[in-house]
Amino acid sequence: MVSIMLTAAGFYVLLALAGGAGHGYAVMRFVEEVSGGAVRLGPGTLYRTISRLVADGLVEESDDADPAAPHDARRRYYKLTPEGERAARAEAELMARMVSAAREAGLIA
């Protein structure tokens, strides 16, 4: 298995899609919400990141549109591939180890 280096934006997108298929605007809102507004993915960064994740086989377009959402023919939905889920899990585990190290170093309570 080849390890793919994720950018921060790439991890944010994978994290947003870990709960199920979503469209770009929902991903942007998720990232801003979970970061308390500290991180905002602009459309250019978001769609370049999604394009890269698709090319790397971590994300794919999905037909799982939200039937309750207003219809917009331009809205594309994306979901994690099994490899994307593995990459997100590996990155989250690495981050957990980094948080543990920061706690041990006295940087956070």
C-alpha cells in the first residue's frame, strides 16, 4: 500500500466526508464550524483539493444527493473511497499522537 501525504486541506475534506457524502459548500461549512472559524477553505482551495483527492483515489463523485435539499444541477456530491477512509483514519491517528505529545510537553492541558 502506498502512503499518500495529505495536506491540511485534504484532511479537512476527508474528515468532512467521513460522515457521508456531501457537496462542496457543505464541506466548507463543516470545516469552518469544527475549527471554530479558524479555518476557512475558499472555493479555489476546496475544489483543487477535491480534484487532487479524486485523482489520488481517496474521494469519488457520488449519486447520494440529499433529497431534501433544493435541486441544483451544478451541485456535485463526493464521498470517501475505502482508500480515502484508510487515509483519513491514519491521519487522525497521527494527529492524536501529536496531541498526546503536545500534552506531555505541557503545551496543552
